[in-house]
Amino acid sequence: MANQQTPLSFKFDVNKSPFFVANSQNYINIAGQKQLNSLENVSLLDIFLSNHHIVEPHYHQNAAELVYCISGAAIVSILNPNTKQFHHYPITPGQIVQVPQGWWHYEIATLDQTHLLAIFDAANPEVILGSDILRLTPPDIMAYTYGMNQQLWQQVISPIQSSTYIGPTS
């Protein structure tokens, strides 16, 4: 019996691949190896944000990221793990910011109709979201580690019911 392989595809419509939708002005489309099987070491997120909306703080443990501004404006903020300092880079159309692999970062739109393209050097970038760290770490561990009141911590994080991706959620 012959080995039947899926034929390689070389074209894909990112508009038909929603990754996360907050509302009609704030959403992310995706193109990776799952969507376009000919991709090897690259993928992208097509990000649409309205003013003051944020791609939540996160990091990619297996990929560096290049953020390109197509329209609107945003601030890309990156925490340098070596100096423990945040760097904030305003970008407008045609400008890019490079986020090294494993660095904590986020993007905030400063204009309505902001369109960003996040390009990764991995076919399937992994992500650790701030919302997941906050809601999935046991409250007793957070309270013990940071000397906090456990009930107060639980109350503070109670609105975080799932992965956020784009905030604010209301």
C-alpha cells in the first residue's frame, strides 16, 4: 500500500482563520503550519485593535517575534530579563519592533483601527499568557510566596475566568 501524504499547500486566507475574537474591532487571525502546511520556521498573527486595547502581557518560550505596524499606532513594551527594565517602543505604519525569544511583552493600540502583524520564527509558537499565570497558579501558593492574604488574592483575580489575549475584557 502506497504512503499517501497530504499535498503541500502554498496559499491561505488569514481572514478565514480567527484565533481570538473580543469583538468586531479587536481580534486576532492566525497562520501557522496547521493553516498552511508548507510553512516550516515561520508563522504570524494578524492583529486588529481599537484605541487603548491591549494584547495581554505574555511570552513565547520557543519563538522570537517581529511586530510590524500596518496601520494605526501602538506601543510595544518589552521587559528585558537581564536589566529588569521595561522598554516602550511606539510604532506607526512601516515600523517594526523585535521581541527576543522568552521576553515578557505586550502591545497597546494608541489609535482606533490599529493593525499589527506579529511574525514568529517558529511554525507553531507557544505562548504563556499573564492571565493564565494569574488564574492557574494556586491562590495559596501566591499568598504564601508573596505574603498576601489568600482570600483577597482570590477576590482580586476572580474576574479572570479564561485566557484573555485582548483586554480590557469589558
